[in-house]
Amino acid sequence: MGQGKLIGRDEERSRLLALLGDAAGPVLVLRGEAGLGKTALLDELAAAAAGFRVVRCAGAEAERDLAFAGLHQLVFPLLPDAAGLDPAHRAVIDAAFTGTAAAPQVMALGIAVLDLLTLVSAASPLLLAVDDGQWLDVPSAQVLAFTARRLAGTAVRVAVAVRPEASSPLDGAGLPELNLEPLTEQVSTRLLDLQQTGLSPYHRNMILKTAAGNPLALIELPRAELLDTGAIALPRRLEKIYGTRLRGLPATERGELLLAALDGTGAGSARGVGAARYRMRGVGRAVEAGLLAPDPATGEPVFRHPLVRSAVVQAATPHERRAAHADLAELHRDSPERRAVHLAAATVDPDDDVAAALEEAAVSASRRGGAATAITWLTRAAELSRRPADRSRRLADAAYVAGQAGLLDTAQGLADDAALDGPAAKITAGYVALYREGEVVANHRRITALLESGVADEQLTERALSLMLAISQFAADPVRWERTDALFDRFGDRMGPSTAIARDAWGDLVKRGHGIPERIADALADPAARAPWDVMRLTVSAYYVGVLGDHRELLLRTVDRETEAGAVTSVMVLLQMVMLDQIGAGAWAEAERTGRRGLDLTAGHGYTLFAQSFRAFLGLLAAYRGDLARARDLQAAVDAWGRPRGLGFLTEYAEAIGAAAALSEGEYETAYAYAAGITAPGTFSRYSQQATRTLLDLVEAAAHTGRHDAALAHAEAARDAGLPALSPRLALLTAGALAITAPREEAGALFAAAVAHPAGRAFPFELARIRLAYGAWLRRARDLTSARQTLTEALGAFDLLGAATWAERARAELRAAGRPTRADRAAVAALTPQERQIAELAATGLSNREIGARLFLSPRTVGAHLYKVFPKLGITSRASLRDALQSG
């Protein structure tokens, strides 16, 4: 489509086309009501993408319950060019689409898709254009959001068009957005005059008023000659207008359109999961009427706009729709899920055959990660069951699937539909829903409505505000936090000191965090006057600003007291703070014991959210200690439970575990993908606690992967944002980050100041990491005596902490500085000739696949040899191979 075809969208068009260059970011979400021109803008983008490989995808409401249907459209065209894809990543992708193995976790699939996109885009830049993103199935949208946040520095660009009326995991992903507004009156008049110049003034004004700046309405209303003056929403009005054209079509064509509409046929959606869409035949009159247009990819007729599809379904009678669903069920007889969907829609009375088909489809859906779909189908299967025993069994299966998927609210709803009344009951129910079920989305909406309706009791108001704080903390969603902040601004006079401090420390810390340590000290000056939940909120705030160690005695005393008194909720949170304080102080064995104690307590009381929090902390600790298999198991468990619930607190911890584990073994590219997913280099995402806590992780990963500009930008952003003034820990991290990214002539002094920072005594792991970086810098500067001294101090700290993989890295640096530590000549000599050859190739940076190609071995065989080499040399990662071999 040429530039002249889009009227009044010059600014939006320019911003979208900038996506193809290097100045803008790699992702843009187009958000706007139906008919505002999102599809036309995507068409322009695709047409302008010279040199790009373009892959298009369109969400379909009919496929929203089919797990990975949208992702299939994006990934399937790329698989023929993925010969070099890591086999493990290919297996993850295959598992999502075939259902032959357990459905992959979002994080694992996201990393695999990111690898695929990076591989394919190496040959030519890649543009992914997604229309109707609001109709993508949830797993596909989650993977797309996960991947899109990690495309910086790649040759991949993504544009997604969404409507605001349907929620999607893309909404809270923090992706850049371009909001399409209605056209101005002047531009609307110009567009209308281009469509129809012979209108009477009355009709012209009515069209302008009815269209209200909607370009699609301005194009369609003059052709429709159906100008109802009633106050009806624009999409409904347009559906009625399309209905006029539908009534003029032969019955056979209307039937073809209905089959296609019910099967989800639309532009760019020729492929689905397991079966192709229905393909319309003999629809020339519908094309002439402007209801259909040729698909850009295939040339086959597809609906011009989603509103046409909606109008087709709306215009059909219930009998016609059921008959069409029956035909589609027969068409998709080889696709159990599609067949079951259409059979259920075609059936009114109980039918055991249809119920059995739905049950079979539910098993398939749950195996592929579509738990929510499985629950819906099992419930419908129960409705269609003739025998009470079958109905009971299928409802029990639905509840079981809900429980296995972590959808405890759905499981409970299948058994109990009772409602609670009154502010106190609603607040109590909100706490239960949060801590037992991890519910933040609906919970936030309910408590917001409660506060906005007015609560006369001041104590209940503060309790509701405290609940909003907890919900917002675990959601870690900027949109919800902003609504929470607005409520706090409105009811600020009803807040106690601990609630006010928590609001600033748990939320936008970079903006509101200055002066909090002093406020906490004042609030705890007389701890006996504070309720246990006040002490709990204040110690959580102290952790966020890095001064928890200042209140360690009070924290431990309160835990002991409240354990005996039975204030279980406060004890669980306080135990979390004890554990986090022990991790920060380097008492890692004690932290492990505290974490296990907390897990036992949460299991005994059913506080699942707190159990997942303990697992997140244990996962981070395992990553620090080099227990990488356990760290990744805990990461996967936390992510699988937290991500579907929108618990950003847990998903960010999962990504922090991923970054820490990758750094621990020297996999810096993976570490960068995780750390940059938490916050972009040079920025600190608002309302994200991990954005500041992973400062050193992101800088170190960026520096080791050659992204020196990104590392420097992030270090300077920390300094300029005033992070050193927020907390001692952030001051230490900022000092280390600035030293790592400094020019050679300045780095020495900055490193010396960083390792001498007084906060280093309170945070020994962070100090040891900075010492390791300093020692490596001294070695490269050829000051080997100072390097050996500094690296020996780092090694001693890592050994004392029990950070095995970090200690190995320090040993490798010491060997490079002229002091062998473990892998001596005898160890190297003990290698077999093939082991030595493989180790030397791996030390050059070659992958297992590349080594195998040179030596005519399978990648699995290469990995098995390296598995034997590492313990012989006393190392734990590929990063240490070169120095270990040199020492021999």
C-alpha cells in the first residue's frame, strides 16, 4: 500500500517504519480500536521491509484456546532454515507443536525461539508482523512477550497490532507501544470526501458523527447506506452494515463464509496447529461486495477485516451455525482438538460420543500446555454426559487439571461458588486469594473497586491499602502499581508510618527510595509499639534498601516471639527476610536451613505463594553456590507457577536465577539475555526490584559479550539515577559497575575504591565478584603480583562462601596470572589423546556440534568426553579449559 493510501497517519507511519532501522528499538506494539488502521500500517511496514524476510501472523478468536497456535504461524515457516539450531532447542519447539512430550515451560520455549530467530536472522534481517495479537492463545503470547524483550542487538524486528478490549500477556510485558487515536475532524472529512463526493450535507455530517474518526467506518458507511442514529458502539454498527451486504449474497456463498468464519479463516492465517483452515470456494460475489480480499501470501480469499467475520457469524441462525460446526467437525476428523471444538458447538442435547471426543481433546490440550482449554472442554464434556457417573468423573478431572496447572481459584470454583459480602470479608478473601492462590489480577481489581467505593472505617481502609501493597509487590506490574499509587495519594492521610514506608520501598524505589533507611530507623525506634505486621512491612522495606542487617537482632527476636504466638503470616514473611539477610551476609548454609524451614511451614498452612517465594530464594542461592541443576529446577518451578498468574515478582526472580546461573558457569550470552529481560541496559524499570538488584549481573554480562556501550550506559545510569544514595549495597554495586566499564587509565583507581567500599564487609559475595573482576583487569594490565594478591583474596572469599563455580573462575585467573592451583601437569597428562584433542578445541570456543563436525563425532559423544575431562582437570566449566590446559 502506498503512502497516499493512509490518510492522517504520517506520524504513526514514520514511527513504525523506523522499526526497520537501527535507531529505534526492535519491537513495537500498535494498540487501537478495530478499524483505526493497524492492519494497513502493518501492510505498509511489510511492503517497506526491503531486504527483510517477513513472516506474518494473525490471531483468531477461534484459536485462542489452542495452545501455541499463534506461535506455530511464526515459527513453522522458519524451521526449514534452522539446520544449525541447537538440538535441545529444536526438541523444545517440537514438543510445543507435536504434543509427543511434556509441554515446555514458557522460559525454556522462549529461549529456544530466541535462538531460532537469531539463527535465521543471521542470513537476512527478519520482520515478524503480528495482527490481532489480542486473540493469540495465552502460551503463544507469553513466549512472544518473553522473546520480544530480548531482541536488542539482533537483526529481528517485531510489530504487533492489538485491540484494547481483550486482555493479553502482551499487555504487561513492558514493550514499547504506539497508540492509534481516531482521526481528527479535518482528516476525517478529507478521507470521507475521497470515498464519496455526492453526499448530501445531512448524510455527510451523519457519517462523520457516526464514524467518530474511525477510518474503516469512514470508508464503509457511505457504501452501506444504512445510517442508524441510535447510540450503538461502532463495531456493532459496522457488523450490521456488513450484514446488509451478506443478505445480498447467494445462500451457497453465505454458507462458505460461515464455514470459514467459524474455522477462524483470516488474512495471514492460512496455517494452524494440526490442520489447515477451511478454504472458501465460489465466493466471487463476496469479493465483489468488498467482504473478502486476496491473502497477500497465498492469493486465496480471506476476510477483509475481523468485523466481517463477526458479522457473518452474527447473521447466521443458531441452526445454521450448528450445521456448519458439524461440517467442520467432519473436515477436521484427523485433528482431535479441532474436531472436538466443533462437535461441542454443534451439539445441544447430551451426547456421550461428543463428550468422549471432548475428553480426548482435553487430554491432548493439557499435554501440550493448554490447561485452561482442557478445563473448559472437560466441563463441557460433563454437561453433555448422559450418565451422572461420567459427569462427576469429568468434573473431577477438570478440577484435577486446574490443580495441576496451579489454577487453584478455578479448582475451588468448580466445587464452591459462594460469595463473600462486606469490606472486611472482601479484604480477608483478598488475602486468602493472594497468599494461598497467588491471585493478583482479579484481586487488584476487586480491592481497587472496594477502595474507590469508599470504606468508612479507617482501619479497614489501611488494611485494604496494605493488601494493595502486597498485591502490587507480587504483581510487579507498572500499570497496577500506578493505580495503587493513585489510591495511596487519595487516602494518604489514613496511612500509618510502616504502610507509607512500604509504599515507597516496595514500589518505584529509584524515584521514592531516598531517605528510607532513616525513616525505617525512626519507625523501629520503639519496636514494642509496633504490631508484628508493622515490623514485617518495615523489615521487608529494609531488605529492599539494603539495610536489613542493621535490624537483624529485632528481626530474629520477632520471629521467635511470633512463632510461639502463632502469627503465622508474619512469621513466614519474617523468615523470608532472615533467609535473604543470611544470603547477603554470606551465611549460606544457615540460609539453606532457613529456606527449608520456611517451606515446611508454608506446606503445613497451605500458603503456596510464600512457598514459591522460598523456592525462588533457594534457587538464587543454588545458582550462587554453583549447584546449577538444582538452580534451574527451582527456576523452572517458580516460573511455571508464577508466570500464568501474572506474578512478576516470581518471574523476575526466575530470570535473576537464570542470569546468576549463567554467570556462575561463564555463559555470558545467556546471562545477558536474562538480565536484559529484567531491565534494558541504561534504564531501571519502574516498580521492578530486580532491576536494581541485578545491576552488576547486567554490566558484567554485557562487558563479557562485547556490548561495552551497553555496559557503560548501565553503569552510568546507576550513578546518574542516584543508586549509591539509596542503599549501601547499591553503592557497592555501582562502584563495581563503574570500575568494570571505565577506560584503562581510570579503571585502576575505581577498582581500588570499589574493593575498599565499606559496604563490602556486609555483602561478601558482591565484594568477591568485584575483586575477581579487579584481579582479571590487573592480570591484563600485566601487574601480575597485584593480580595474584587480589585474585587470592577473591578465591578465599568464594571458597568460604561455598561458591564453587566462582571459585573455579578465580583459580583459572590465578593460573593465568602464573599461579597454578589445581590442574597440574599430571592431571593434563592423564587425559586420553581424544580427550585432550576435544578439550583443546573446546578451549578455543567451538561448540560441541562444531567439534563433532571436525572429528566426525556426534555432539552427544563430544559432550560425554568433556563430562569426563572437567573432573580430571579440577574445573567445572568450559571457560576454565584454556587456563587448565596451559598450566599442564
